[in-house]
Amino acid sequence: MTSSTGLAALEARLAYELACLQLPAPRWTPRREREGENVVDVAIVGAGMAGLALAAALVQRGVSVVAYDEAPAGLRAWKPCAARSSSPGLRSASRR
């Protein structure tokens, strides 16, 4: 790998290092379909911080994932809140 500067060089290095790590990993289960739709390997119920972290970790390992959440699409899972929080400034949208 040659040494150079700039965004193109950083992108090339990132691509090289991800290829060395084999990320994203290739699928390790065969693709399956049912009634013309893809079947996922794992369904995660709850797309909060833990659910999204789990989904990201599984996708990096070649697992097909879908995450479901009760919040409407586009609603932020975490929003600023000064009161009633163990972490000042953060509050889960699921707490009422």
C-alpha cells in the first residue's frame, strides 16, 4: 500500500483494512425466501441503543437482521431531558 494524503488516501486505506478484516463479513447462512420475500436470520424486538448495537454486531458477522420498535419510523430513540435521568441530558423515548 502506498503512502499518500487526502480523503482518497484515507478511503483507500479503510477499504484495504476492512478487506483484511473481512468486514462486512460474508453471509454464513444460505439465503431463504418465503412467498417471494427474503427471510432474515434474526429479528430483534426493540430498536433502542442495545437493540441497534446487537443488530450492528450481527451484521458485521454476516447475519441478516431486522429490528422492530414500537416507536413510529423516524422518531428518535433518545432525546434531551434534564430531569429524571441516570445519565443527565439523555432519556429513553420508551420511558413515560
